[in-house]
Amino acid sequence: MLLEIKNMFKTYTLGETTVNALDGVSFGVDYGEFVAIMGHSGSGKSTMLNILGALDTPTSGSYMLDGREDSTMYRNELATCRNQKLGFGYQNGNRLPRTSAVEQVELPAFYGGCKLSAKERRARAIELLTMVGLGKRLYHTPAQMSGGQQQRVAIARALMNNPPLILADEPTGNLDTKSSIEIVTFLQELNSKGITIVMVTHEDDIASYAKRRIVMKDGKIDREDDPRKGVPALRA
């Protein structure tokens, strides 16, 4: 199993009030799965994604990633694991406004002990941007690209270090219908090549592209199902 969560709690104290953002959550994701995590605002889905991405730590419970529990790692080990095992696709692309597409895609290769030379990094970034359909926009900045193109840059960057797992946070949240279809279809294509995808979304039609849906409510898992059954496909 690629990742496994067991009895996880994430508790926040606000004055005299205690809030369980995660309330005893347990689930796993196997190699090669495409999982959509859904839920209304405040359901705990974003908190869950941050913990899966090793960007936050649970109050209690365990998280195993590729056979290793994250709480047993030192900070530098955790950073290396995050850089090599995980690729992040953020809703806003987490873009740098004055940096070209090819430079943004190269960034993960600067961290985590990557041994690529500058020439190899550039070649890898160009290869990935070409793969996501941006071979003619290598040196464009975010201001020169559409929302869908910026999201493709984010996906290419997430793939830079060949991670086995991509975490996508509302990857179609700011996109029109046509661009949304393009992005989620591309995630499907990556999954068909063996890359595990965990995607947070609030849209049923986007979740219908995944193989499994985990629906959260009040910090708990409300249900799990196959979203491809009975959910209409998104149409342009």
C-alpha cells in the first residue's frame, strides 16, 4: 500500500473551544489508484491533504507513506521524502509571477538531493512541458498563460522528480468547463501510466473521473464509493 492513515485526529483549540478537523479517520490508497476526496467547506478534506503531503502533522494517529511512518523521520528526511515521493498540484498553480514555465518546472529538481545537471534539468522540464501540451510556451510567464495552461505547468512541475504519488488540490477549481475537462482527463492519463492520484475536489462531475471517492463530513469519512457509477460525465 502506498499510503495508509490510521485513527487520525487533528485538533485545534480556539479559545475554550476544541475543534476536531479530523476525527478518527482511517483509510488507505494503493499503488495505481485514482482517489477523489470530497466534502463541503469545513469537512476536513484540505486538512487531510496537507497531512498526506507532509505539510502538516496530525495530533494523533499514524500516517505511513510507501512503508515509512512520517512521524519517525527527521525534518531533513521528511523534506527529502516529500520531494521524491510526492508531487503537488495546487489550485492556483503556486506560481511565481516572473518565472518562466520551464524555470518553474525545474524547481523541484533543485531540492531533495537531485543529481541532474543543469542541462539535464532543462531537458527534463522541456520534455514534461511538451508532454502537457506546452512545448511552444516554455518561456511564457503566468501572466502570459491561461488558467488551464498554468495548471498544466503545475502538473509538469509535480512530475519533475518522477514521484509515485500526485496530490491535486482542487485542480479545476478556477477553470472553465473545457479547461477542467482537459486537466482531469490528463490526470486520468497519468494514472493509466501507473501514477497514483489523490485529488481534492468539491465537484461531483470532476470526481467522476476518479476510480474511488472518499466523502468527508465533520472531520470523518461519511462514505466511500465508485463515483463512475451513476454520476453524469462533465460536458463541454
